[in-house]
Amino acid sequence: MTVPTPPDYVAFVSYGNDSIALLQWLHEKIQTLGGMDGSASILVVHNDTGWASPAWPARVAAGEALAVRYGFKTARTESEGLVQLTRRKKSWPSNQHQFCTTELKILPTQRLLDVIDPLKESICLNGVRREESRERSVWPEWTEVSERHGDRTLWSPLVRVLEPE
């Protein structure tokens, strides 16, 4: 069996504003990340949860086009979708029934990573900023072993970025 060459970096994005900022940051930093020749390989992954406004697919398509223009590869994970998940669970996600993120994002992410990076060499990235919420106000820039990413390293390079005043 041939082991695939994993991407150097796997960026997980929603294609919201912080995700676009992460793509722009990666594009600007590619020379540093890939050495002098800028040869870092970057895969940009979107988790399709099947739950978005009717306008969101156009936003995702525009974000993917931007990623491709920057020289990145793109992929999407798929899940059963929020509607089917709530039918199967016979419940709507709530503070008492927290299954949405795990089922629609984390598990599909781990399945993809297990295929493209079985030796766990890739560094995962996200666009989390501490300014976003109280919960994220203490978010670490580096997580050496991220359970949500199959025990790979997670880098959140935008944690200190602030909204302009």
C-alpha cells in the first residue's frame, strides 16, 4: 500500500470573514511556511453541514475560488446533514444534547484526515480569534495534540488579531 504524501497544512474553514482572513494570511506567509521556495502544500477544507442560508453556497464557491487562486487545494467533508441528524437523534441540538459539532464537523474531519494524513504529519489550522467570544478568549495559538483533529497539531495563527476600531 502506498502512503499518500500529506499536505503540510490543512486549514479548516467556514468561509466566513475569519476564514477568509486565514486564507489571506496563509497566502502572505507561504514563503515563510514553505521555506525560501514557498513549497508548502496547503489543503483548505470546508465542513458541509447541510445547514446554511440559501446564499451560503455562493460564499463557499467564492472562498474556494480564492483558495485556488492562492495555489491551495480545496476539499469538502460531507455528513448526513443537520436535518437528518436531528431526525435520527429525535432531538434538536441544545446545551443538554450537544451532538451537532461532533457529528457534522469533527467526525467527518477525522475521517478525511485519516485518509490524507494517516501518519499524522500535517499541521491543522483554523481562524479562531480570542476576541470572538468569552469561550475563545483563552484559546491557545498552538495545541500540540488536538483530539478534534485526530491528535494532530492545531495552529490558530489569528488568535491575537483584533477587529479594527
